[in-house]
Amino acid sequence: MLVFAGALRHLMGTMGKILVLYFSKSGNTAKMAAEVAEGARRIEGTEVRLRSVAEAGVEDVQWCDGIALGSPTNMGTVAWEMKQFWDVKMPDSWGKIDGKLGCAFSSQGGWGGGAELTCQALQTILMNFGFLVFGLPDYVAHQFTLHYGATLAGEPREEREVEACRRLGQRLAEWVAVCVDGRRDQHPLTSGRKRFPW
Amino acid sequence: MLVFAGALRHLMGTMGKILVLYFSKSGNTAKMAAEVAEGARRIEGTEVRLRSVAEAGVEDVQWCDGIALGSPTNMGTVAWEMKQFWDVKMPDSWGKIDGKLGCAFSSQGGWGGGAELTCQALQTILMNFGFLVFGLPDYVAHQFTLHYGATLAGEPREEREVEACRRLGQRLAEWVAVCVDGRRDQHPLTSGRKRFPW
Amino acid sequence: MLVFAGALRHLMGTMGKILVLYFSKSGNTAKMAAEVAEGARRIEGTEVRLRSVAEAGVEDVQWCDGIALGSPTNMGTVAWEMKQFWDVKMPDSWGKIDGKLGCAFSSQGGWGGGAELTCQALQTILMNFGFLVFGLPDYVAHQFTLHYGATLAGEPREEREVEACRRLGQRLAEWVAVCVDGRRDQHPLTSGRKRFPW
Amino acid sequence: MLVFAGALRHLMGTMGKILVLYFSKSGNTAKMAAEVAEGARRIEGTEVRLRSVAEAGVEDVQWCDGIALGSPTNMGTVAWEMKQFWDVKMPDSWGKIDGKLGCAFSSQGGWGGGAELTCQALQTILMNFGFLVFGLPDYVAHQFTLHYGATLAGEPREEREVEACRRLGQRLAEWVAVCVDGRRDQHPLTSGRKRFPW
């Protein structure tokens, strides 16, 4: 009975599969990606693949239960290299990979520089493929949040910046655990994990 | 064990709870809302509440597993009456209702009139509350889709317009069945329900 | 005195310079682009360049007073080939070409398919370069408008679809005439040109 | 001859008319608005009105050549009180006030909290009315910009935060000077005013 699929995956130790897929030129978004991957590993049993668009293939997207998609903010939206991945490699998978979980992250040149708009565009790409996308109500520090994805100016340096990236990956792994594997104990509302600095 | 919660809800006949929440002045969005609700009922065992923002309360949002949020496109974005509901009634629930499913619909004055932007703004509101939001790769007719929510010019009249609204409600009920109740047989990729006109 | 620059350009017959810059794979957006260019020519004295991203260079963008930017809607946003133009060719011009006028157009696979979101992303790119961007309150037919750019499903066929493209180019040439050349008689509010079907 | 209208306004000392229109509950956006107004006054001859939505009327919007629109980020987008102003008071002016200049600002609860999305929604409202909207390539400090409007977390305190607000108002007044009054000497590319910290 399909309803027990999640439970079976749990017993077999083959659980949530997370892909952190990014493009990076300066290295800033790559550093964010590594932290996002680190955060996903906070949820026990999660398998994580960290891939640049140059390394990744269609099979990585098909494989995952959830994806964190990261691009630098270039001219206010997604870098062409990231878009190329979806325009060129993914069309054959369109309409065949619905229902995966998805979220976004972006490094911008400065605060107010368009990273929120870039995250929204990344989410739009994911929605186009039928993914369920989300942001986080969580605050990782005073006046520091990731409501529509993790956004930074430059690279992650301060603790709150690192935590924003990690929290994104953590939440992705949590939602995969809850929605795909039926692990209700991982639900952020009841797991007891810290969500707010207050 | 929490993983069987969905199965238990299934056996007890208390399954997916869907809220169709809308504001309408001309009546166009209200007609869309009725069709969205009708579509949600396509999935067996789904309980549907159809409410205007004047009728609905916090308890309706708390009650639901999934929400379809509808507003006319007014000046390119959400009507103030819909926004008022979330700004005034919902703040106390913020951070306490994460993980529900969400989608959007909007009636605009004309094609090209901003209904996609309005759906995106409605999804942003839902994401702010930690909801998992989605659009549909499905086409309901030649050159007619609802990739980022159901959008119309005026009221639903043509068959494809009615079906766009219903398909939105149907998919919402499907994702609730899959993600909340663990009913894998309802997954749009394997349920056998028609998704494309070709 | 610089305030007379527009008047001088007028007397010398060297007036509004419009660039219609597009990418097209199927040919749909190319057909839209041709109509946009045609519309720009409605304003006397306007010089129009129609260029694909493969043909265009930095000098075309630098040359123009106003730009109409067109891309197919691919996976809900700008095609990578269009983004590549701005990411690769244009960075050296960033911060040096502020104040040009800009607008957008897009062909999508179906109504509700993301063309409004694509126009918004194109406008974001233009805003990043300091351009003044706009949409049109105009309706070109009953329930057919281009509030945030000209959007179609497929290619322009119906009269209202052709007119949406042309009206976009026309308005661009009008705003260039008004804002750059000081030709107040071209202002859409007082020019007497038809804006609404009623 | 209409082309000299700007020059005449200049000679008569009746130049750029700027409206800073805001809603504020906590006071943060009101403080931003005051700085935006201050920045607009940097351009000689500019007349500035600073109004909350409760104080402002249709006549203020009709009066202005350019508008800076400010709202707190509430649930990821424009506060209902600001939207109400446009939905309730402004519809009769729709289609009659095209071509004014417009920009946006927003105070959010934390960085990454949706202020860019709110600015974009405010710009969408302005575009719906036919306004020419813009952001600023300028950086006001290292890693601090206002590419799509001025965004802050909380109230303006640091020098860069105050300057972001003022620069927005300044640029609005500059574009009004250039586009409406034909004062080419005020063009940001040639005025000699500082745009970047480097």
C-alpha cells in the first residue's frame, strides 16, 4: 500500500534526498550552497548532493525529493548560466517531475540589490515544473530573516548569514521528511527546533 | 506513530480539508471561487469550505490543510480587502500555521492585465506564513494554462476557463492528499487523471 | 542651453531612437518584435532598429533613447539567451546608460503561462541599468490590454494581438518624444490618439 | 510652443513637483518618507509634499510630476491601508494621469523580509496608472544599494540607510527635472553628483 512508502523508506534508511544546485562565478553563491547543504544534513537520514550547474545533470533533479536552487543576482535576476540549465537540459523532464519540494538562495552585490527578486524568479522556474515552493517565517537573528529564500550581500561571513543558509537547507530537509516520508515528528511546528531568536 | 496519521485520517473518513478563500466585488472572482471549490471535491474524501473574506475567520485558515486564495486584480495586485484579512486578522497565527498547501486565482479586467502578478502576490502572502505554494504545469486546452495560478479576464464562461478553476482546486486537493494524508495514489503523476489536451 | 536639445534634435530631424531587441527560437517573439517596431514608426521622426540578441551589440543599446525588450516565456521567465546578452555584453555599460525609456513583451505557450512574469523580469533588468520602465493602461480591445507589457500566447494573429504589440512600440516612441525630445504634443493624454475601445 | 514648457516653468520658478506618499503604522516608513522628501529637496526648485495616505487626496497625486510611494512590508507585500488608497480614491483618475515619474520604498521587519517584493508591488500599482518607474544603480555605501527602491530593516539609523532614502528622493527630483522640465543639466550621468562610493 503506497501510503506506507515513507515508513518503508524510513525503515530501510533511505530517506530524504536533497539536491543543492547552484551556479557561482565569484564563489559567493558556491559558499552559500555549501552551507545550505550543511543545513540539510541536520535532519537525520537525509542524503545530500551538492552540484554546480556544470556538474549536474537531469538525473540529479529527477533523483531528488527536494531542491535548493541558488544563483547570484545578476542584473536583478537569475544568472544566464542557471537559466540555461533549465532551458536546455530540463525540458524533457517537464510535466514528469511534479510535486518535489523547492526553495531558493541568492548572493547579491549589496543589500537592496535584487536577491529577493532573484529568489522569486528561481521559485517561478521551480513552480513551472510543478514543484511546491516555500520560504521561511523564521528569523535567524534580530532583523535577519529568509522569508522568500536566503539572501546575502556578498559571501556568508557573519554567524547570522551562515545560519540563514543552513536554516534554508534544514527546512527543505524537514519538509521532505514531513511531506514525502511522512515523518511528522520532523514538522517545524512541533519538532522543538529553534525558529526565532526570541 | 505519527507516520500513520494520514492512514488513520483515511480510515476515519476525515481527510483533506480545503479552504477556498476569496474577495469579490463584481462577482467574477466569486464565480471562480465556486469552481475552484467544485474542483477540490473531485478528490474523494475532501472537505471543502468556500468563504469570502467577510465570512471567514482565523479558525477557517487554521482548520484547513490547503488553501486556494482568490482576489480580483485591482491596479495590478491584490485587492485591499483581501490584504486586510491577512494584515488584520492573521498576525497572531503567523509562525504557527506553517506547512499548509497553497495556491492562487485571480480575475482581471483583460488579458495582460496583471492577474499573474496578483497570483504571485497572493502566493507571497502564503509563503510569508510558511505555506508550500504551487502552480500547475497542466494545460486545460490549447494555449490555455494555469502555471502560476488560475487567471481569467472577467468571469469563467468558456469550458477551458471553468476547467482552469476546477483544475486548480483539484490539484490542491491532490497535493493535500499526497503530502498531508500520505495518499500516494492521488499523486498527479500516477493517478491517471488527464493533465494535458494532447 | 541644454534645455533646447530636444528642440534642436527636432529641427534637425534627428529624433527619437528606438531599439527593439529580442530573442526568438520559435519565431513567435520575432513576429511580435516586428510589430512593436512597426508601432514605434507611427510616431513621426522616430528611427527604429530591430535587432535579435545575436545581431545586436552594446552600441545599439547605447545608441537608443528607448528600448522594447522581448523574450519568449521559457519556464516562467526570461530565456537564457536574452539574459546572456545583458550578463555578458552589457556589464561595462552599467551605470553609464541611465535614464533611457524601457518596456517589455513576451510570447508564452498559453494564457496564464507566465508572460507577465517574464515582462516583469525584463523590466527588472532594465531598471537595474537605471532605465525608466512603463506599462500601458490602454486597452486595445474588449478584455485585452498590455498593462505590464505586451503578452501573447503563441504568435500575433488576431487584430487585437497585433495592435497590442504595435501600441507598445507606439507608446515607447511617444514617451521618448515627450521625455527626451520635449515634444509635449506627443503626450498620450493630449495627442488625441485612441487609447481605449470605448 | 509646448517644447518650451519646461523652460518656462524654470523661468517662473515653478518647477518639479514631488509627492512623497506613505503609510506607516510603527513609524519606520514615516521616517523613511521624511528622508525621501529631504532628498528631493536637494534638487533646486523642487516643491515637495510629504503626505500619509490618511492626509493625501486625489488632488495630491494629480498635482505631482513624480511620486515616491512608501509602505511597510506587511506579509510580503503592500500594506492594505496603502492599497486601499489606490483602490478606493484613485480609480476615477485612472487613464488620466499617465507619464508621471514613480519610485518606491519600504521598511521590512528584517533583511530578506520582502521589502524588494513590496517595492515591486508598489511599482506595479504605479505602472498600472501609466507611470514611468525606476530604481537606482547607485550604491550609497559598500554593499548597500537601492536598485529597485529604498529598502530597510526597521527605521533609518545608519548613515547609509538615511542616504538610501535621500538618494531615492534626489533621483526622483532629478528625473522630473530632466524628463518633465527639460533641465538636462540635472541628468545623473552628467550632473557630477556622487553616485558610487568608489
